[in-house]
Amino acid sequence: MKREDDQQLWELLGRLAEPKLSPFFGRNVLRQVRQEPRLFERARLWLSWRKLVPASGLALGVIAAIIALHQPGPSEAEPDVVAKVDPQDYEVVADLDELLASDENNLWEENSTL
């Protein structure tokens, strides 16, 4: 911006008093910088037990609630396997159960004789 572009602005800027710094400005700035906590101290403040324990408890509670709410329930669209069996086939199913039970017993008896 040239001085000729806006003469009123430059006149206004010329009338303003310059800011005066305190003779102790440098000392005050350095003191403020030294008083600020360092990175390790800031991390230690954030990871204190007083904040870490409740935050982790809250996180575990949220995770448990999400798991509990997203459990798949029984599906009504697909009936149970037992409900699919015709009433005429109940005798065959009962015979199969007995056959499987006896087969498991024979398997254990054969292994014990070896």
C-alpha cells in the first residue's frame, strides 16, 4: 500500500503513540516460559490416576453396553431344527440318538482295550 493511496489512514497511524515496553519485559517473558509445564509434566498430569481410572472405567462400560446391545437374538425367520422334523420322523430321530450314544460308548471301549 502506498502512502498516496490512503493519506488519511497514514495520518491517523502517524498520530498514534508508539507502545512502550516495560524495562522488565524480557525478564517477565522468560519467567512465564519457565513456569509453563514441560511436555512430560503435561503428559503426567493427563495420565494421573485420578483421571485415568474413571476414564478407563467409562470406556469399559461403553464397550460392555455396545456388546450387550448388539447380541444377535433368536431369529424368527428360521425355525428351530427340531421344529422342522415331521411328526412321523420322531421315531427315526430317537433311533439315531440311541445309535450315536452307543457308537460313542463303543469308541471309548475300543480305545481302552488298546
